[in-house]
Amino acid sequence: MHPAYSVIFFTTASGAGYGMLVWLAMLALAGNVVPAMVSGLVMFAISLGLITAGLLSSTFHLGHPERAWRALSQWRSSWLSREGVAAVITYGPALVFALGWIIFESTSGLWLIAGLATGVMALVTIASTGMIYASLKAIPRWTDVTVVPVYLAFGLATGGALLVTSYNIFTPVPPHGIWPVVLVIAVAWALKLLYWRRIDNAKPVATAESATGLGHIGPVTLFEAPHTGENYIMREMGFQIARKHAAKLRMIALLVGGAVPVVAFAAAALMTGPAMMIACLLGLTGLCIGVLLERWLFFAEAQHAAMLYYGAKAV
Amino acid sequence: MTSLPKQASVRQLGLVIDLDICVGCHACAVNCKEWNTGGHSAPLTDEDPYGADPLGVWFNRIHTYEAGSGPEGRTVHFPRSCLHCEEPACVTVCPTGASYKRESDGIVLVNADTCIGCKLCSWACPYGAREYDHSDGVMKKCTLCIDRIENQNLPEEDRIPACVSTCPASARHFGDLGDPNSEVSQLVAERGGYDLMPEMGMKPTNKYLPPRARPTSNAPAAQSALKTAAETSSTGSRFLDWVDRNLSR
């Protein structure tokens, strides 16, 4: 599948923003945070800013952005519609939650309820994003059971890394506030490794023989394409990365996005002062690069059944 | 509404394509383009049509495959267009309701006035049947020529899809596949018409008729018969036999 930058940016940025909202809700629930105006303003600005930037970028890749509101109507059947509805609904409790945190400097009572609603809706939104892809039978590898958990885990990992780093500007984050984030980053990459393992070993769902129904005669190969040039389907679905390049990129993603952040945030938990901040920034940067690579690969490695008509052997 | 009709429609209009007869002339694809670029989904935009890298919207594309190899191998011309599935994923994924399956006859259509051009339907279709029009910013697809089959201004015999009307080999048939007694349904029953990629679970309406089995067992016998005939041939005329003998030297 063609890895469109707008979609990669949308899924990673909004994922991080929603993940951060989940962590903020958990902080409020645990009650071990002192809500304050300036730090609250910065953290909510980052999370809601990323969400909004991601949503806007996803509408810019539409053929008719001015009709984007129509996408909220088909939640009965469409995961894309459900995602849109969940994204819009999340703004409601999130703004109330932010109001309590920033203006009233409180995360208890009604503010806490708004916070919990925010956290739940944020999780629902990330899961819906994952389901958009996981529900597409035409791209068999995306229907893997790990797809939605991976989306959730990376949203929480990037959101957690952002929260720790931005909170650290105002107050040093205690070690017990950092370890859960280290754990989630490790879990996210473990899930991604599992996804890669499963898609590498998956049996083909459809073949050139089943696509044409000519398998009873013998193996089917494309003799002549419909035209000498390309078409929309070939450009959109035909993007294919060489296996050896994919293997290298997976390693880079795992090292830069997995090993570096785990070590850096673990070190941050043991440090104080500027060194701690530097470790956090290093971990956050590595994670962001790793997640962008991981998301790019998610699209670039995916094979679409329609390519069976254009010479692919099996998907 | 992009939810599918609760009950499959009684009428299921669709195509039956005979892979035994298709000669791969592309006339159906060309006539489809010609009609539809002025029809319901007009225009079928071409980008850079005379340049080095042309790209355009077509609803029907003709592939050619080789199946098997050696004496058993076949070259099969393979027209591919929307199959108007009974359970089309392209419809249910649509977030706006622009994609829909008509309750009356099962034709899958796009409402160009409400399509936002998110392209998700083209991702959901395993058959690659939907094509995005970059200049209109909306998705386009085979309409089964709804502007022909219901067009009271056309003579009755022309109320069939453009691809069917133009096929010089009569390899394309149009009719109601929901009616077991229709000509197309009987053709499917007779010739073992089949679904493409049934494992995708979309239940295509269009059916393909397989190439007929070739009497391969007679081939070696026929070849040796030809050889003996050539060796023992006699024209019945002594003069011509003399010429043949001398020319064969």
C-alpha cells in the first residue's frame, strides 16, 4: 500500500495526543498529581494540539475536505465514521477536564469524571483508528489480531513519553512515574515484533489462481497488463518495498524507537536535573522516529488483493 | 446509508463473462470509457493523456493471463470490472453514505455529491474495481450503465451496458442473476460459472464462465495422422505427384 504522509502523520500524531489524554486521566484517577495552570496548559495544549493537527491533516488528503462533516453519519457500518464520531465526542469531556485542571486547578469530583470519560473516549478513538485497517479483508495482513493492540500500545507509549518529558519541564517526574512509560514502550515494540513475526509466517489468503479462477488449468501468470502505463489502483495499492530493505528498516525502527527510548527513560528515572531532561528528550526523539518508521512500514509492507490481477502471486 | 439492504434484493443485475470466447480486443473497455465519460459519472478524467505518463479513470480493464504451461497451457483474456457484490465491503466502509447498494436491483453506486474522496472504498475492494478521479476529487466505478439500461430514450435493444452491446464475440452477457430462470443464470448453471476470490466473502454477483476443456487427448493422434498423410500423400494426378516429389527433394 502507498504510504501517504498525511495518513502516517495523522495516525501517529493523533495517537500520541489521545495516548497523552489517557495518561492524564490516569494521573487524575491516581490522585498523585498537583494540577496547576501553567503545566496543565502546556500538557493539554500538546495533546489536544497533536490531535487537532492530526485530524486536520487527515481531512486535507480528502478530495472534498469541505464535505468532511458527512463522515460522521455512517457509524453503524463504517469504522472510519466511528473514529470520526469518537474523535469529535472526545473533545467534549477533554475540554471540561482541561478546564478543571488549568483554571480550577482541580482533578477531583466532576472534573475527575470528565477526565475518566476523556480517557475512555481516547482509547475508543485509537482502537477505532486501528479497526479501520483491521477490518479490510482486501489487505489480509492487516486483519491480524495484533493490529489494534499495536495502535493502542504505540498511542500510549508516545503519549506517555510526551507527558513525562513535558511534565519534567515544571517538576521532576518521580521514578515511579517513569517506569510505567518504559514498560509500555517495551510492550509496544514486543507487540510490533509479534505482528512482524505473524505477517512473515502467515499463509496466503488469496492467490493469482483464486483471483482469476483459472487455477484448475495450471499456475496463473500475468501475460499482458491492461495497459502499458500505470493506473490509480497500481499507484495506490501497488507500492511494494523490497524485503531486504524492510528488514533493515525494521531493525532501525526497533533500535532507534525501541532500545534507545527504553534505555534513555530508564536512565532518566535514575537521574535528576538537566541530565534527566536530556535523557527524556533523547528517548522521546528516538521513539518518535521509531513510530514514524513503524507506521510507514505498516503501509509499505501491506499487500492488497487487487495486485493479484497485476502480477502478484499471493497475498 | 452505507449499511447494506437488510435483505438481498430479488433482482440482482450483473454480468456474465465468457472467458472461453473473449478475444481480448478491448472493445468493451473502450466503449465503456466512451459511454461513461459522458454518462452518470462523467467525465472519466484522463491526466496527461498524450504525455509520457498518462493516467485515467476506466471502469473496465482487460488483462491477459497464462494458465498452465506447455501443451496444456492456455492464454486467457480476462475483462475485469465491478462485480456488484452481494456483500460489498466498499459500501459498508464508506463513512458518508455516498457508496450504496441499490435495494431494487443490487447495483453498487457512488453518489458523487456526497463522496468526500477518502478512497477507503478502493482499499476495501479486493478486486480493484474502484478508481479515484483526481480532478473531481471523488471515487468512480462501473454503474452497470444505469443510464442505458433504464433509458427510455434508447431503443429497447440498446438498453444493455455499453460493454455488452459492443462485444464483437458475444463474450459478455447482461441480466438478472437473482432469477434462476433468466438466460444469464442458466448460462452460469450450464457452463459452471464461478465467483472470483470467493474467500474474500463479498459474494460477487458477476460470474465468469471458464474456458472450455480442450480435447487434448486427440492432439498427438492428429499430429501423427498429419505426418503420415504428408508422407503418403497423393494428389491423384501423376503430374502433380511428380512435381511434389521433385519439390520435396
